[in-house]
Amino acid sequence: PPPPPPPPPPPPTVTQTAPVAECSTVNQSFVVYFEWDKADLTSQASAVVDQAIANIRARNDCSTGEVTIVGHTDTSGSSTYNQRLSARRAAVVAGALQSRGIASESIDTAARGENDLAKATRDGVREPLNRRSEVTIVVR
């Protein structure tokens, strides 16, 4: 009898590379909360900043673009005092980002004081959700 036919050749190997997500998918928006009448970062707030920076650094092909930090307060205290306190809060977060390698020239800060409350309250209320800095980091 004749020998059996040779086995068929293996199917061609198709290598597909996974599509790389746009750098904008790494944009970070987060809130840093503060204690009453304070503008220093708590350990929890520092951890939030660290995680945001780690998320960006995980993508070697992306870099930080514009950074916006808006400081806020609750309604306890005078509006003039709270305006200054919200500016200090934004500046503290900016300093934390700079110490973690974000260029100061890419950071823009704003102070909103008692305006744009996260949780509406009457005047004179100590509301933890309002004592914050909102941070947006655009990644490119």
C-alpha cells in the first residue's frame, strides 16, 4: 500500500497587537478632602494624590498635560477667611503634585471659598464634603 499522505500544514500564525488606549483614558479627576479649618494633607489625602500619580506613570507613553486644582471650604467662618483658606488648600495640593514630579507651570489653581458647595448647607455649617480641593489632570 502507498504511504499515508503528509499531515496538512499548520494554520498561519496571526499576531494581533492589542490596541493601545488613548492617553486621555488615563485622565485623572479626584477630590482631596480636608479637616475643618485646615489646609494640610491628611494621610488619606496624600494616598489619593499618590494613586493618581501612579495611574499616570503606569503609562510610559503618556505625559501630564494641564492640571487644574480648585479649592473649596464649607460655610463656617467668614466668606473672606474661607476664600483665603480655599486658596491655601489648592496651593497645598499643587505643592504635593509638584513634589511628585508634576511641573509647576502645568498647574493652575483657583479658590472658590464658600461658592460651589458639594453639599448645600446654610451659612455657618461645618460640612466635611465641602472642605475639598477638586483636581483634574489631563494626560496626553
